[in-house]
Amino acid sequence: WICDIPEQLYSQAVPGNLYCIQEYLQGTEYTTSVMVGGDGIVCDQRTFERLMPKIGEGHQLISRRTVQPSPDIVLELYKIAFDLRTLGCCNIQWKPYAGRVVPFEINMRFPGSTILCAASGMNGPDLAIQDLMGGPREVNPLIPITAHRHLSEVYIPETGNPFTLENLQCTSVSPEELDT
């Protein structure tokens, strides 16, 4: 725990239910994918910094850019993957706090950012296949990139024409307006 949990939170909990309570940490969010081979050796890793998302007018733009964390941070991320006995991909979402890694979500699978990892030089599925085939794993150098992901969905009503959020009537607000 980073901080003490107020007693009133315990008194409000329903017996028999499990809760996960996390302190909100200010600062930048990172996502790191760590690839570990069957021999227990880290094949590669990629870390992305989440840039401010743009929200409004019926769409969302999520931007991330590659970063290279300090060696101490990389070792902490590797330790998380090893402690979880990772074979393949361990995806860790985290924020720095007092010079340390504070993970808030860990997924033992290829993440949605797999294509971003591949574009930056780490093709996780290919590394996994190379590992399974017993051959040498080809590790590529980091290709610095910034990725802008535009998310969109198409809705097809039972009657009428398909539409997207881009042509749906909505109210637009800036992130600053959401804080008020």
C-alpha cells in the first residue's frame, strides 16, 4: 500500500465481497509489454507513454509514444514479469511513484497495443513463434514512434442507414470543461 486506507471504507464494505481500492496517482501513465521466452530469459520489452487523449465531437484520439525507462525501472518491470512466472507476454500498465513502478493493471496476454509494439520493432507474436520453434529470437532495435489511434464504431440499426459516432448528434466538451 502507498497510503493507509481510511477506516470508514472498511465499515462500508459488505462482508464476503472483495474490493480492490487503489489510490489515484497523479502523473503520466505508461504501458510496458515484456516478452519472456520458455528459457525464462526476457526476449524484449517496449514501453509507451500515454499522451493526453482528445475527447469530443463523437470521437476519441489516443496517442502513445515509445520511451526507454531508466535501467532501474526496467529491472522492476522485469521482476514483476518474473514474479508472475510469465511465459510469453506480460503487459503492465503503471505509473511512477517515488522513483518506483506502481502497477495498476497487469495482463498475461498480448495487449491491444501489440501492433504498436510491432511498429516500434518488437513483434511479440513473432518472438513467441520463434521461441516455440526453438530457433534464435531476433530482437530488433527500438524504433521511436508516436502512434495516434482513432477509435470508431459503426452502428447498423434494424431499419435505416448505418451511422458512426462522427455523424451522431452530440455535445462536445473539452477536458478542461469536464473538470468543472
